[in-house]
Amino acid sequence: MLFLESNLGDPGLYPGTQHLHDSVVQMLLSILHGDGLMGGRILSGGSEANITALWAYRNSRQRRQVLAPETAHYSVGTAADLLGMNLSYVRVDDSYAMSVDDLEAKISSEKTAVVVAMAGTTEHGQIDPVDEIQLVCARHGVPLHVDAAFGGLVFPFLSRIGYRKRLPAFDFTLAGVTSITVDPHKMGMATAPSGGLLLRNPTLLEAIAQPTTYLSSESLASILGTRCSAGVASAYAMFRFYGINGYMKLLQGCMQNAERLAAQLKDVGFRLAIEPISPVVCIRLDDEDLAKRTQRELGQRNWLVSRTTQPHGIRVVMMPHLQGAIIPDFVSTLRSIVL
Amino acid sequence: MLFLESNLGDPGLYPGTQHLHDSVVQMLLSILHGDGLMGGRILSGGSEANITALWAYRNSRQRRQVLAPETAHYSVGTAADLLGMNLSYVRVDDSYAMSVDDLEAKISSEKTAVVVAMAGTTEHGQIDPVDEIQLVCARHGVPLHVDAAFGGLVFPFLSRIGYRKRLPAFDFTLAGVTSITVDPHKMGMATAPSGGLLLRNPTLLEAIAQPTTYLSSESLASILGTRCSAGVASAYAMFRFYGINGYMKLLQGCMQNAERLAAQLKDVGFRLAIEPISPVVCIRLDDEDLAKRTQRELGQRNWLVSRTTQPHGIRVVMMPHLQGAIIPDFVSTLRSIVL
């Protein structure tokens, strides 16, 4: 609350805020195995982070093709339209993870500006096989942006608690990963606006710098001018308050609830898009009208959940504030609507 | 502070916040003679508002040329780079207002997507002759976006107090004005993020809509996804707290201080870019190195002011929190550095 009026867009006037910003970037880099990297920016959210990354790749590489999985967040489509880039979707397999074969067929050293991979898809919480994707990208000299807006503060903690499913690496441990979107205002528990863009090479942003003599810096490589810093202060506070152990505990609780929900849904006959590997449960309905009606009727009973399209269904994100005790009521309500 | 966690990007989950948002839009429309218009959006600031407007004009008109005065805010340059549009600058006259003759020479029905005019230039607080510009635009069938990020909540109140200089109209009273940027988080005294984009025809934004099934709305015509609503609640509160009379009094005080500063500067031999018509005082130094050194040395003495480039100099914005009593000290400090 103390930071509602300080402007991250004018760091000369707010050096303390800038220091918090840089600390948050370092903490995010550390969580995603980017220690020693100096590049990053806390922006307003995942959309701005993805758009900024694609803008920088377009300008620095003078290429216009973006390859992203069919499951990419809609902001990748926004970015492509905004930036005049050509977005080609890479097919996903039965588990809604990017098909490396289809990527291999579509990638082009001459045309592709950047490949986007997902770590935590919006609809399923799935991770693309980033470890394999990065090899394909590196072989073609194409940068790889990982949209871990949701998963970037989920999977590192699930891995640390020895979560039983083997999760592919997706962060800076992989040499082919050149940038990552990761949002403290999602599973980092920070308030918005707080979305991170981490860069292996911070000079990438020079490709989008605009001169701005009237601010305290001489140029600004950013879509937004004034940037509310409350989300940065909040991220700093949350990181210090929870720490690695706190987030591990938080995510363990979310994951237990997700598995409990998944089990109870299956018990009464629902099918899931994938077995949850993160606290996202995607319930197949396989019919658009049924999905719309279900979402609407759930909403009328104050269950505010999202609709999915791949497959048509309903998505539940088991956030930390949700109590496991509500699950049976949700499942029976859903059952009464659908089955 | 109560609104730090509510997301304007998901209005179905936050209907009360959306209601505040719509109220703020209506109040802004009312101040800018747009009563009865239904179009507007509170975004993160003037940069996002300008970029969003240009994006919508590019898509809806399938043209790529932007015409803007040499004094346009840098976000117009950001927008042009981001959107792949061609920004051509229109010359300004001796008073740093757009030359209508030069606009006439450059505008093209076939090529020009939009003309941008300024109401409150960043460096001088100047208004372009929007009343004449809109006629040129209308004659060529080209939309006119007015960037009144700063001036939109300055000039309406200065006009109402019968401020002695005749100010050109720049708002929806002029039929050729199709959209306006106006920022509550500048002279509206609201906290960031709170920048308004007002539209004569709200369907303009359909040209940039992206499908977003997983949110409570089916599509989103917006650069950002998650949008912190604290600035909207703050704008609502400020508008209700100050009211028209409160802002008139506030602006009168700012203007008196600007005129006092201008007079004292001229008394000791400084020259101004223009006689202030808003609470912006632009001090000519006419030398880039001198301007840089002056800004730096003022900063070392805790006078944090901006540098200008047209002309090279120093800019002071007399914001409401500044007391007139500090002016003599500033003038003598500036004198000791420069003269």
C-alpha cells in the first residue's frame, strides 16, 4: 500500500523502489536457475511480459514468424496481432504438450523470430517438453521464450518437495532458453501488477528502446510509461515472508487439493484432460454448448470457474485460499448440472 | 488500497470494480463534452491508451501512416515501432503547436491511419490547434486522436475559471475528434495505474479483440490481461472528493505558481519556450550539454526536474503539492548554475 504512488517508470525519482524491483528480479532468477544473469524486468503481468519479449525478438532478429503451441496463452495472439507477426501454431499431443515433431517440421532458421513454449498451460497446467524443444531451437539458431507466467512459481516448488511426477526442466538450466515470463502475482501471492520477464541476455531490450529525455532515464524499453510499483513491493514482501519453504508448503497444499478434486471427479464419472501435474484440474465435457451452460449454471450458484476449449470443458485452479472441504460440494453441484 | 487485488481484466469476477470503472469513464466523458458517448476504458496510463488507440486505427483502417507533431509524447513513437506503423512528424510553429499547413501537406486519405494531436505537450504544456486540425482530418476522412494525457484534466478547469488566455477546444465538442487519452493519474490526482482512453465510437475496439474463453468475458480488446484496479477506485474517489470546483481551485493554484515562476525567471534573465498556458514552465537553455549539466546539478541539490529537447532546456511542472514559497530558492539555484 505504501507504494501505490511510486512510479517504476521513473527510477531516478524512486531509487528505493528500483532497488526492490532489482531484488525481486534476482530472486526470480535464482528460483529459475538464472543466478549470475543480470536481465529482467517486473512488468504489469504475463501479457505485457510476453508482448515485450516478442517485440524484442522481432526487432533484434528482423523476422516475423512466431511458433507457439495450440495451448499458448491468448496474449501470444495479442502480441502477434499488435506486432504484425505471423503466429503459427504447433500441434500438441494427447497430453496437450507441444509436439516436438511438429515443431521440427515448422521451424525455420530464416523465418522464425522466436519459439514460445509453455510451462503451465492456462487450461491444463501442462508443461511443454522444453528440454527437447530447446535442442531443436538451438540447432536452428532460434531463441526460445518460455511462458511460465503460471508455472514459474509452481513447478520449482513442486520439484523441491519431490513431487512424484517427473517434470521436464523449463528454466535457465537449459542453455537454449533465452527468456522466461513468470508472474509473482499468480502463484507468488503478490498483488497485481507484478509480472516478470527474465532474460538470459539483457541487451535484448536495447532493440526496443525509445528515447525519453523528460524522464530521469534517457531511454525506456517498455510498452508502458508510468508503472505502479505496488506489485513489486508486494512481491518482495511475499518472497521474504514465504521463502522457499513457505512456497513449498503452499504448493503442496494446492496440489493435494487438486489431486483430491481429480479423484472425486473421476469417482463420479468425470474425465480429465490430463492427470494434474500442477494445481489445475481440467474437466472434459467435450461439447462447447455443454461447457458454456455448465459454466453459467455454476456461476449462478457462485462457483466462478473458467471454461476451456481444448478440450471443451471446465477448469478449476486450486489456489492457496481454497479449502479442501469445499470439494465434495463442488463435485456434487457439477454432477447435478452435467450428469 | 482496498482494490489492490481486484482485476479489471476479469469484470465478471469483479462487477463492483467494473461499475466504478464505468463511472470514471462517464465522469471523464462528461468533463470532455462526451456525454451520451458510451466508449471508454481506464488503462494503465497514457502510453497504453495511445498505443491501444493507434492499434485499433491500424486494424480498422488497414493503413499504416501516423501523423503526429514533433512534440508528441514518446509513447507515440513506441506505438509506431510496436505496431509497425510509419510515424511522420508534422512540424510545429514557434509556439511549439502543430502547423496546420504542414499537416495539410502530409495528410493522405489513402495512407494516413490516424492523426495524433496534443492537448498539453510534455515539454511545454502547449495545445495544438485541434479545432483547425479536426477540420483537415474530417475533410480527408482521417480519424483524430487527441493525446490529452496531461491536459485533459487541466484545460477544462482552467477554461471554467475564465483563465485569461483563449484556449482552443480539443475535446468531443469537435466532431472530428474520434478519441482522447486523458489520465486521472496525472492532474486528476489519482494513483497509478489510471489512464483513460475515451472513444466517440466504442466499436473501434472490436478491431483489436482477442478471444479469451478462460476469463469471465469471451474476448478482451486490451494489451494487458490482469489490470490492477486500485487506480480506478482512486480516480473515482478523487473525482467525488474534489468535484469540478475542487479541481478548478487546484488548477488555479498550480497556474498561479506557474506564472509566479515564469515571472521570476524572466526577471533574472531566463527565457521561456512559451508563456505558460498550463502549469508547465519550459526554460530555454538552447544547448544540450548545458541542459544536461543543469539537470544534473539541480538534481544534486534535490531539485528533480526534467530536461527538454525542443528547445534544449529544463521543464518544471507546478503540481498541486508544490508550494509557491519554494520558487525564489529554485530560481536562485538555477541562476547560480546557469547564469
